[in-house]
Amino acid sequence: MGYMINLELINSLPGFEEDLVKVLKIAKRRAKISRIAFVGGIIRDQLIKNFHNLPSSKYKDIDLIVEGSANKLGEEIQSIIGTEKVAISKTNKILNTVQLKIGEINIDIASARIETYEYPGGNPKIIQSSIEEDLKRRDFSINAIALDISQNSLIDPFNGIDDIKLRTLKFLHPNSVKDDPSRVIRAARYASRLNFNLDKESIKQIELALNLWPWELQKIEQMNIRLPGFSTRIKMELDILFTNEPWYLALKRLQEWKALPLLDQKIQNDAKLTRNLRWAFRIGINPLIILVGAAKVPLSLASRLQLQDKEKCLLSQAMAIKDFMISINALTKNNSWLPSQWCLKIEAQNWDPQAVAIAICLGIPCWKYLFRWWSKWRFIKSKITGQDLINEGWDPGPQIGDEIKKLRMIELQKLDKI
């Protein structure tokens, strides 16, 4: 093929003094592994840097694919380097995968496999395979490039190298999105981070798959089949998007591809989506809750994406706050309410401040007053404490609490005059 990968760069890993390729070759022989190849980001990113004259960088995450037992290879690597330096942090006997932690490096090892899907979004059935067959199950052509360590040769059955040159992102096969719709979110992540464009056929595939998807999902639900794997993958992709990616660019692409009905049609059409999510980052709210809050039926989507019970409770209260503030907004007089009046109205509801913050991020009516309460007004206290009143001769009891509230209101009323 004529393209080479700099193995010295792969060996130059932070916190790792061994010759990784040499260790892998010894472990390969001991574990009776037929072939080992580097695959995924470490190969893709180095090719991108080579073709587009970008500076090289060191890698902390490495993916390996093997023809044989990944678990056995992991054990042999640990035996060669030493248990004090290598930790086996995670194993999956069903998929035959293992994750090693060596210093600052994560090494994911997977046995080559074929995956088949009984129904859209379901969990795959696993069959062991060759490296070339395994590459067929990858998401994009640029991620389906492997480096055989014995031959130091690239395996590129889907012309991913040409797509890297052209900065093009392509799904591997016509059923990529139908088999696993979470790949749409992954496409937006890669396209935004790498500054690649999704090719026209892939965009068309998204459209066709999502036109089918709600009907297929309905049939699956009628068969009483749950899709925990699908929900988990979607949530995982969204968590990664908001944690490690230029999320605003990714969401813009998803809207351009008309892909967000995967979550909810209302989210697809939400012109304020970016604004709301920026507020989430600004005031420290999980952006996924705000994304879900933009749905037509937020709690339904929250359940589908397996949000935590506490998050669902906060979201439910935020929806109640929204309804309350809509009714308040219908009263034109609220425009002239003073800070003390807003505090009385808001605090009478006993809302959780986090639920108020979610409502603020969702941009509900009168959100600016909610924000002033959340960020400033609620922290204003009486200058006299309960202990001060007891020291002045007050008897302990509820009357002290009532007096403190009156004194706090006096402090709030000072804001009315500003």
C-alpha cells in the first residue's frame, strides 16, 4: 500500500518505558495468538497528522485487535511487564475483551469478531473472526484501518486512507445506522472534532434509517422486547459528546442532517437548543438533562436514556416550574414586581434550587427573574441570627424563625430601592 506508521511514536507512550511492540510480539507467541494489529484512533490520528501536516502527539489510549484470546494476551502482557506495572482493569468474557492500565496508558484488547443484529438497535450476536472480518463491523472507513505488528503493514479494506486524505466520513455499510442508530451521534462527534464532512450517501442513510426507525421501534415494543443496549449506547455517545467534543458543532451537524428525531422531533426543531446548553455549562447543570428537557415529553425520553432517578425528579420539578411561570407570565403586572415580591412568590413553592437552575437553562418565561433569585437573592440573609435574638432574651421556638424571616425580608426590600 505504501503507507507506513511510525512505530517509534507508538512506543513513545507517557509513563511507559517498555518497547510495546516487542512486548506484544513476545506475548503473542506465549498466548498462541495468530495475529495482532493496532486499530482505531491511534492509526487514524497518525494518518490524519501525516497527510494534513499536523504535529504528532503522544497517545494515552490504544486499541488492539487479535485473532485469538484477548484475555489470554492481556494476562501474558501483565506477566511480561509485571503485576506492579500492569493492572487488568476490565474484562468481558462474552465479547472476549480486556482493558489494561499501564501507567497513564489504557490498552483495550478485543478478539476479532463478527456481529449480527436480530433487530434494529438490539444487542449483537458474536462470532469469532479474522481481523479483516472484524474491520467490517466498524463504524466508519477511517476507523477500519489496522496495522499488523508482525508485518508492519496497514490493512485498509474500505479505502479509509483515501477518505482521510479527502477529510470524508463514511459509514461502512448500508445498514450501519439501522443496526446501531447511536452511530449517528458518533458521526457528528468525529466530523466536528476532526473537521471532516459526512458524505452524501451516509446522510441519505441517516434519513432512510430514521424514517424507518420509529415504526421498527413500535413493532419491537409490541413484541415486548426492551432495548437497554440501544439506550445505553445512545446515552454513552451523548455523554462523550458533552464531555470531550465541540458539542455545539456536533449538535449543529445533527440538526443539519435532520438526525435529532432519533431523540425527539421537538429537539430537532428547537432553535434555542445551543443557547440552553450554553447556560447549562455556565451554571453547572448536566447538559444531557437540558437536552432531554427540550423534548415533547421530557420524562419519557429521560426514562429511555436511563437518567438517574434524582435527575428525573429534578426534571419533573423543572417542568412544574415551567408551567407555574407560564401562568405567572400571563399576569402583565409581574413586570413591575420588586425583588422582594419575586422572592416571596418563588420561595413559597419550596422548589429545589437545582430544579430552578434547570428551568433557567430551558429558557422558560420569566427565567431572568429566576436566575436573579438563584444566583443572588436567595443568598441574602438577615443580619441578625437566631442566637442573637436568644442573647437578647427571646425564648427558643418558632417565633424566632418567623422573626428571622421578617428581618430577611427587610434586607430584600433594600434591593427594591436600588
